[in-house]
Amino acid sequence: MDAETKRPLADELFDKKNPETIKQFLMANFDTTKPLYIVTDFYSSYPSILKEVFGDNLIHQYCLFHLNKLIVKDFPKNTTIAQELLKY
């Protein structure tokens, strides 16, 4: 998303989410020689794909929404702090 216009820089639907499809999408839509800031979910292949495509011209951050989902998933819905602290 462009920081000023708030518009997506690139958007495309694919049948598969795999490393080759992601590489093709990035190379077709971005100048890989210019610095870029990308926010992604926690798909395990992203770090190596982004390093391969952009090298050092990239700042990669994980999405805070997806991070929160991972954290919340590990806590029972009706637990207390005391119950959680007993685990440790």
C-alpha cells in the first residue's frame, strides 16, 4: 500500500500460494533494484523469497494483525492471568 495515497501498489489473485508464484508476482510488479518496505503474514517462505528477489533493498516486517492472531491462539478463551502464570 502506498503510504501517501493509501492505494495498493499491486494486487493479483492466484490459485496457489507457493514460492515460485510469489517470486513471479514480485518481479512483475516491483522494481527490485529500488528500496522497498513489505509487510507480510507469517508464511515461512517469505524471508528467503524476499531475500532472493530484493537482496538488501528491502525492509521486511511481519503483520501485527497476524502476530496477534498467533499469540491469542495459544491462550484459552476464559483463562485468568494466574492460570497462565502457573504454566511457567
